[in-house]
Amino acid sequence: VQLVESGGGLVQPGGSLRLSCIVRGGFSDGNAMGWFRQAPGKVRELVTSIVINSSGDITNYVEPVKGRFTISRDNAKNTVYLQMNSLKPEDTAVYYCNVIWPRFRNWGQGTQVTVSS
């Protein structure tokens, strides 16, 4: 298994979760990682990405999560994180991580995030 996601759960609107993704083999400068999500009946979509750079990572977010989600990484732990704050019901989905560059890997099992009161 090359990608292992965890940290999902049931949370009330306005709550927070931190997702983790262990990347087998780790990552290095120039690699790009992303968090994706797939809601019921919808296609999987990219939510945020990070380009690994020792001089300063470059991150991008889709508009609906800007200011609420933060992607980060810990090289020593071979882990990419997704901090999610001010969660909304429309954030409900299965969340996946993957390598964007140099190439995608087989998808992991994902982690379910459910935002509901």
C-alpha cells in the first residue's frame, strides 16, 4: 500500500478535522502532492495541492475551501496533512491523497469525512 489516509470522522458543522496521508517512500523537492475528495454521486475532485520546495512550499486551494483548509507536510514522517476548519455539510466526502508529480499512484482507501448535525 503506497498511500494510507486517516483522520476522517463525523463532525458537526463548524468543527475541525486533520487528515493524514502516509506516503510510502516519502517525497522530495519538486514533488507535488494533492488531496482529493469524492462526494456521493460526484466525480473525484482536487481540493488542494502542495509543491514540495525546501525554499518554501507552493500551495493551491480550490475556492470553496480557501481560508478553511491547510495542506502541509512532514518529510521525517513521510506524511502529508490536511487541516480542515469551519467544516460545512458540503465538505462531506471520502478524502484521498495522491502524488500529482512525478506520477499518480494507485489510490488508497481514502478516509470518510461526514459533516452533519
